[in-house]
Amino acid sequence: MMRDPREHQTKAVALLRDGYRRGKRRLILELATGAGKTFIAAIMIEAARLKGIRCLFIVDAISLIDQTVEALYREGLTGIGVIQADHPMTDWSKPIQVASVQTLRRRGMPAGIGLVIVDEAHCQDAWLTGIMQSGEWADTPFIGLSATPWAKGLGLTYEEKVTPITMRELIDLKLLSPFRVFASAHPDLSGVKIDRGDYHEGQLADVMSDAKLIADIVRTWKSLGDNRPTVAFCVDRAHAKKVKTRFIEAGIPWGYIDAYTDRTERKLIRDQLDRGEIKGVANVGCLTKGVDWALGCIILARPTKSEMLFVQMVGRGLRVNDGIPDCVILDHADNTLRMGFPTDIRHEELCKAEKGERAKRVNEAPLPKECSACSYLKPAKVHQCPACGFKPEKQSDVEEADGFLVEITKTKKRATLEEKQDWHAMLRSIQRGRNYAAGWVANTYRKRFGVWPRGIDESASKPPSQEVLNFVRGHTIRYVKGREKQAA
Ligand SMILES: [Zn+2]
């Protein structure tokens, strides 16, 4: 017996059916973590089953099979079998089959399937993509599930995405938890190379393992974490272990999980967290999938340029839990300052580009600003800090810096994309000419425009104008002075 769907879940089913009626066989359901993707899939599966159609539910990792089966049972489905070596639930006669993509890759797709659900569809397994694009499966409907279907090339496999409700609307309806973001640490990532669109992990681990940064994580958690159950996202295993150790040294019991932590141990750690025996868990990305822990605080110690990874990490903290009024996000990675609030990251369409251009964001909200008193991230244009009440003094239009007049970006009129592109190209030329780190361009660009480069051809280069040279000169002097002051 299935429970009654909420309004957005009914809408999701209607949108998926409408897509099918219009002949679409490759649809993605975009829905925030915790808003019932599995339940909606279960409704589709049940409807198919009643018509005698066999269904296949594909998960992204073997480790997710058992919890997926449990979740489908909870949603009221019966008649479930599992395709996996020696699994006790192996039973091909059952109308609903659950399998991992790894197992299917070895064995091939089972025959006689009339509906396929693909969990975590943004992960885009290459083999499965091939199946979905093959003629043999062209008429079989596939429904992808994802909180973040923004991956490059996803629009080459899926035809449309269906978005019954946004994260913002879910929060307003109290179906997801509201959140507050604080960002006090600003790691210097200017020297970190970009590798396939995100920071080079090894170099990132070096920067983020800095003892001062890790000590700041513990200090910030003590003052803002409110003693809540917490998950800390770290760069790699060594980094996560250092974070855990630093908490324990500070007298705060802390756990650790990585991809090799088995199911029994995970359950133990989760129970310890629920009982308050440990306050938090350091991990490396592996808690971004299939985790429904009761959390009240998320530590982002993993800088990323990926909106998907960012929103997946934050999403862990947005489940509504009894006794936890909201989610505190301690962003030590500048992810929010770089990409905006998770609720502002929305994409109109699936991305058809294989590489290069990104999917267009809907309504480019201005990036948040940090309260200088408490490090709370305020929405743009909010003057008085909603967290601590601090009102910054209005800044004057120009400021003296060693004889150079340096304009304050915020009071300038909005630059057009062409102007921004020009500036970026000229900065690129200076960076190359002077052999600066690649990240210097984005940092300087941000000083000029108050936002990170977005929608810009980052490789373009052109000779710098006097205006740009002057700006760079003023800022380089201020930068050096600041460094000297810090050193002293
Ligand atoms: Zn404040």
C-alpha cells in the first residue's frame, strides 16, 4: 500500500507521463535530495507493474543495492528481485529488478524490460550511455533521477528534464530545511591547477591540509556548529584523517568514513552520531550519495568548481529532522562565494555540450556577501546582517592606495558581458606575460567585478589597456602590502 503523494510528487508523475505521451523516452526527474525521488520512481514502477511491464532500477554502486531495495519496500512496492552475484534476493521471476551498473556492464542488460529507472543519472556511466543511445533500447522508456542533472553532455542522452519543484520552494514549504552559510576561511587557491573543470585534487589537498586552515575548521565549528551532528567534506583521505584528528585533539569525538568503510562500520558510526557519542564525521565525497542521516551542520572543507558536487554536499544537510531547526553550513572552501547559494543554482535545460560551454543558469542571482563581523553570508543587497545585526559603514566611491585611485567595484555601474570578457582576456595576457599562476586571472577579475568569471571564454587573450594595467598595479601593491602586514 503506497502512501499519498504530496502535491509536487503528483505533479512530477504528471509531467513524466506527459513527456512519455509526447513520445519522449529519455526523461530526467530533477528533484532535490530528500524530496522523494525514489517515491516518485516507485509510483511509476507500480503503475507499470499493474500493466504487466517489467522494470529495472539501476543504481550507481553495488553498495547502494540493499538500501535501494529497502527504500522501495518502504514506499510500498513488492515483487523485487536483485541482479548481483550470490545476492539472497536473486529471483528473475520478480517483476521489479534492482541492479548496479557495474554488474550490468559485465552481464549485459536483461531482456524483457519495459521501464528503466536510472538513479544518480548525472553520473553518466559510459556503458549505460551507450545502451541508452543504441537502437535496440530506443523504444524503452528510461527515467533518470538526479538532484543535479547539470552534467555536460547529459542532454545528448536525455531529451528533457522535468522539474516539479525547486529547492527554494521545498524549503518554503518546510519539506527541506532552511540553511545559514558562514564563510570565514578563504583558502588561497590561486596556485591550484584546474583539471577537467575542477581543482587538481593533489594540489588542493596540499593547500587545504595547512594546519592553520584545519585548526580554523575546529574553531569555527566550536563557535557556530552549535554542537550539532555534523558531516565534514574533505579533499582526500589524508586530509579527512587530519580533520578528524584535529577535532579529537580538541576533545571533540569525531568519526571518519571513506569509500572502503564497510556497511557494518558505517552503520555503527551513524548510530554513534545519532546518540551523540561522536559529534561529526569526516569523509571524502562518499557521503554524497544515498545517505539520509540526521544532520544539522555541514562543513565544506572541499573547494570545488562543480555546482553538482557543491549542491550534493550541501543537500546532505537539508533533510528535515525533529529538533534541528535548520542547517548550518560552514564553508571553508569559498564554494558559496564562488557559485552562489545552492538555492540560486538552477539550470533551464540539460547541457548538450560535450565539453567547453556550460549549461545556462536560470536567473543569475548576484553572489552573496560576507558579513565582516560574523562571516555570515548575506544575500546580495542585504545591508544589515540577519545573523548578527552588524551594519557595515557605507564605503566611499574611491579609495586611496599608495597614490593610485582604486575604484570600489560595488558602486560602479554593472559591467556588460563584453566588458567583462575584454577584461578577462587582458588579464590573461598579463598573467601569461608575467608568468603568474593561472588562478591569478580569476582572482583579479573577482576584485574588479565582485564575482568569479562565468560565461566567459577563459582562454582568450588580448593586449591590456592602460585602465587594466593601472588596476592591476594598484591591486598588486595592495596585495603585497597585505602580505607583508600578515607576515609581520
Ligand atoms: Zn553578521
